[in-house]
Amino acid sequence: MATSTKSRLTGERPQQGVTPDSLLALHEAGYRAVLDRIGEGRILDVGCGQGFESSRFLGPGREVVGVDYSADAVATAASRYGSGGLRVAQMDALGLGFLPGTFDGACSSHLIEHFTDPEPHVSELARVLKGDGVACVLTPNGPADFENPFHLHLFDRDELRGMLERHFGDVWLGGGDAAPNVKADFEASRVKAAKLLKLDAFDLRHRMPHEWYVWAYTRLLPLAYKLVARDDTGGATGITADDWFVTDEPDDTTLVLFAVARVPRPEGAG
């Protein structure tokens, strides 16, 4: 995935001025929603990437730690936000290198869908939280998501709730949704993407080894953004995080699932 100050765009590392406005707004709105609910204390952001979203947690009453599997992403986050108080470390989200009960809050934003088996990630979130800690999880809503080779496990509402309830005693499941013009923008992007995918008339992307598909996607996406989404970046669309809202009643058209989980159960007990 993307790395360093001159990061390569993969679709999984949002970059201002390159990633479409609608996707940047989606991520910013998600972190706003988490910030409203996560409280104070020691906060862990798992999958912090280059740190610009993690830095939103910085403030009085919080000590913020970001972790990511990519050494280059961690180095970029440290260089940009370390002086402001963000602590970062390279770490596997399936095996976090922290003692049980280390954190008051944890955020997993658009990460859980990247694991073939995401249950160990949820288990780790519960393990590193204090008994009164809170975990906030954001992930694409399976029925509304785009095709993306990095998304290995898409959730619907019932599956995400069920997995979280195996590791937490109190789970609220809602969603992150957007104004009609934003949903129309996403739909237009789907239509454009579908036209590009039709060029793969023999469905070769699903016949080749998955790592080849990821390799091709990583290198072709920047070109696709330039050709298809060149007018959708850098603020040109006017779409911002203010166009997003949290809903208590997500449905199949809701773009993002948003869960707040409390009362962690050690090792999924109970």
C-alpha cells in the first residue's frame, strides 16, 4: 500500500488532493463521529496510515497512539505529527504489541474489511481495552461497496453486530450516510468504474492470482483517477465531511457501517 512522503496511491491510503473529495470526506466524517464518542484517556488508532486522521484525536485529556503495518506509513506519520504529540509504531493489527487493558479507547477505521478472517482483529481490540473502554469500528457496508481487491471481507449489518457481540457486552450499530448529492456522486463513480471493468471482458482479474490483481490495481488506480475522477479532487466537487451524518437505522444503501462497542470480553468469553 501507499508509503512515505511521496506515497504511491493504492486507494487504501487517502491522500489530500489526489483521492476523490467524496472519499476524503467519508474518512473525515468517520473520524469526527468517533471523536464525538471515544472520550478521553489513552486512545489507540489501529491502521493509522500517514496519521492525518489520527491527529484529529490530539487534544487535552488524550494520549494518542497510532499503529500501522507499513513502516513507511508510520515514518511519514511520525515526521508529520510526532512533534504534535502523536506516538506511532509499526504493528500488526491481528497481534497488537500492548498489554491487556492498556487503552481507554480504540478506533478501527476502514481496516476490518482487509482481513480474510477479521475476528482476531476484533479480539485484539477487546483485549487491549480497559473494562470501561470503548471501541469504534467503521467499515464499508457490503451491499453498498465498490469492487476493491483490498476488501477481502465485506460485512452486512447482522454479521458485524454478531462478531462484535462475541467480544463486547454492549454494541450499538449505526451507519455513516450522506446527503443525496453525495450518494449520487458515489453512484456516478460506480457507473464510471463499471465501464472500466467492462474492458476486462474475459473477467481476467478474477481468474489471475489475487496478488496479481492487487499489483495491477495499485498501479492502474492513479491513471484511472486522472482519467475518470480528475474533476472530483482538490475540493472541486464541494463535497465535505459536513455532507455526512450518523444514522441509527442503516439500510442496504447506507454507505458505511459504524459501531460503538463497550464492555470488552477477554478472549471473547461470555
